[in-house]
Amino acid sequence: MINNKTSDNQILASISQDEYKILFSNLEYVSLISGQIIYKQDQKIDYVYFPLHSMISLVSTLLNKATIEVGLIGNEGLIGLPVFLGGNYATNDTIVQIPDSAMRLGADIFLAESRRPGELQRILLLYTQARLTQISQNAVCKCHHSINQQLATWLLFVHTSVDQDELPLTQKFISQMLGVRRASVTEVAQKFQKAGVIRYTRGSITILSRDLLRSMSCECYDVVKGEFKRLLNFT
């Protein structure tokens, strides 16, 4: 295991540095800014990113310019999974939503190391399975659960991803990620604030009670986090 800043990413923290000296010696620490586009859809992936305390969204944009988040990735994951799967091109716009930092690695080095039988390859295969669970559960959630439940669950994922209570999020952004009207997000946010779950000001939401937030969420959070725990022992 490693004790430097790379240990803040759960994938990197799970890999023996002795086994993957080439990978660790080529990691580069980079700062990420809010709104930064890491990849555009169909762009060739030159670097793979391992978020530390940032949150990154995979966003699908329709012809009418409507957007919806199809994946949310924090310190439990990596950005650039198509490289491991052999596709090499981004399938969605990949956008930094909560800025902080990440470890970056050249796609060619990552691919070479991930093809070697060993712990990295095993972890990446299990991570892919867990990520598929997240995507499928996200689809179920949007079809069958209320906006109250969706927002509570989404905020739980964000809170877990960045490990901080104060989240630089606007209601407009949240509505775009959930694919619902902004007025609906405003209404639910007001309910949550009156219940003492969150405090929100312009451009910021602070989680006041994670326990209350969980009580308002649907089962989707536990399903996804349970799969990451079962497969990878990630928190």
C-alpha cells in the first residue's frame, strides 16, 4: 500500500506500489477546475485520471441541448475506463463539477500496465462491474423514484465522492444532472432545508445531517455502495 496523496484514491490505494512501479512512477498530480471538460464525447483519451477529492460527471447531451448525468465519479474510481476496455474514445462529455485534484497517467502506460495479469487488472475488472451496477441502478432510479428520493440519493453520492460537507452546487446544475425542472429542485431543496437536512445558499449546499439525508433517499444508494463494498471493499 502507499501513504502519499495517491492513497486518497481508492483504486490506487488498493494496488501494491512494488507490483506496479512503472504506473506509480509515471503518475502526475494535477489540479482540476470547476467546469473543466476532461474529454468531449468521441474524443480520443490521452490520459486516465484518478480523482482525489474532486467530483466528475459523465454527461449525455441530446440534440435539443438537454443534458443528463449518466455517471458520477469521485475518489472511488477513475476517468478513462474505455482505455481499459479497448475503446480508447470517450463515450460522453466528462466534466469536472466539484474542483480539487487528481492523479493523471498517460493512457498508453495505463493500458500496458492493466494488460498485465495481476492485482491492477483484477481491480479494474471488478470496478467495471461495479460501475455497470451504478449505471443500471441510475436508470431504474430516474424511472421509478420520486424527485425527493433522487435528489437525496444524488447528494449522498456527491458527499461520499468528495468527502466534504460543503458542496459548490447550484440548483440549475442539479436540475441538469437529474434531468428535471429547476423549479422541482428548488421545491425539494426548500423541504430539505426546513427539515434540517441541508443548508443552501446561492451556489452552495451544505450537508447538515447525513443520517436524515439517507432516511429520505431510495434504496439505490445502498445497492450501488453495497456492490462497491462487496466487490472491492471500497467505502
